[in-house]
Amino acid sequence: MTSAPRARRMRLTKLAVLGLLLLPIIEIVVIVAVGEAIGGWPTFLLIVATSLLGAWLIRREGAKAWRALDQAVRSGRMPTREIADGIVVLVGGGLLLVPGFVTDVVGLVLVLPFVRPVARNLLAAVISRRLVTQTMSYTNLTVTEAPETPEWEQHEAPEGPQRSTSSDEVVEGEIIDED
């Protein structure tokens, strides 16, 4: 059971490494193609402009996400939506800061407010799937084959002094704080 998640993790790691190796090559090909289409200086200025746009959008949308997070915390509710929005804005803005057109397009899509709910749902799905996978690998259980008694109840108690659950014994003492 544990070899399947491990094999999947290795496959995803290999895909991530491959993607990180291919991304600069793809970016260079796209930059060269844009440079041939519009010229060298306009391409350079466009790359600088998208980086400046990324910095401005991180500041603007990040401040909005921070205010929403602060408001949610002050109102006493769990700020899960606001935290996810903050992560999506941070990733999108970071991609806009990276020189290149492919990362700029992906970053711009992530920063746009009307796309964030989709990105937030994808983020939640990835995190929940990861948590389920990690929980399954740590407990060595599957949903369909759960043992009758939990694993922690299958083992004997550790050796050493044990406190009785029916003990009403009280030990009096004094705490001295030397600060």
C-alpha cells in the first residue's frame, strides 16, 4: 500500500524537475519569437513592463487580501478563503516578476480577481488530496480496510508508573517563580 503513494510522489517529483528544466527553454523560445516579431527593444521593454505590473499587482491585490484576512480574523471566523487568496496572489505576482512571457501569462491569470475562486478550489483540492495521501501513508490504513480497533489501541501501554483513572489523590505543592 505504501509503495503506490511513494511511486506517485516520485513520478510527480520527476515531472516537477522536468518542468523546471523545460520552463527556461520554453521562455527563451517564446522571447526570441516575440523579439523576431516586434523587435529586440520592444521585447525587452515589454518584459520590464510585465515585471513592474507584477510588482504593482502584488502590492495592490496583496493589500486587499491582507485586509480581507485581517477583517476575517477580527470578526472571529476562520480565514481559509482569505489565506488561499493570499497564496494565489503571491504565487501569481511572483510569476509576473519572473522574466518571461509564459510565466507572465500564468501569473496574470492567477492574480485576476475573477479567476481566484477557480485557483482557490484547485489549491484546496491539491491540499486535501495531499493530506489524505499523507494520512493514509502514516497510518497504513485504507478507507475500505480499516481495522476493527484503532492502531493505538492494539499496542500495550508503555512500561513505567501509571496513574489510575479512578485516583482522587491530590498532591499539594507550591510554585515558586524566580523571575
